[in-house]
Amino acid sequence: MSLTFPNPSRSYDEAGKRIRFVGHDGMFQISFSVAADALSKAPSGTATSEATYLAAFDTASSSIHDIASKAYARSRKSVYVLTAADFS
């Protein structure tokens, strides 16, 4: 099976400064998170709100899902943390 993202829900993890979302490979749930600094164009140290990060995720969700799929295809794990390096 291939990785799909049928559930559009996502959440912000304040402690980890990342957006969490899930993908599915058949009956298996795969956990992903994207580091907030990979989504934000704000300079480091700038206060950015949860709503801003979630909006940035929503805007880029298609490309984020593509990058997540590529990471999953390289090594089939159950948990991934995507960083700015994954988007370059």
C-alpha cells in the first residue's frame, strides 16, 4: 500500500514547537511532525502564534504530504520529524 493522508486534522505541539499530523499505510497509522521553523519565514526568535503555524501548514499541506511520503518511502518507520532540511 502507499501512504495516504485521509484525515486533514493537525495540531500544534507548543513544547516541541512542531505541527503534528498522521498518515496511513493501509491499517497502519504513521505519526509525522513538522518543525515550526520549517514552516515559518519569521526570523528566529520572533514570537509566532499557533494560528500562524497552523495556517502555514494548511497552505503548504500538499507539499508537506509529498515530503512526508518521500521520507516514508526511504525508511518505513512509524514516527517522523520533518525539519527545514527536508524542505530544501
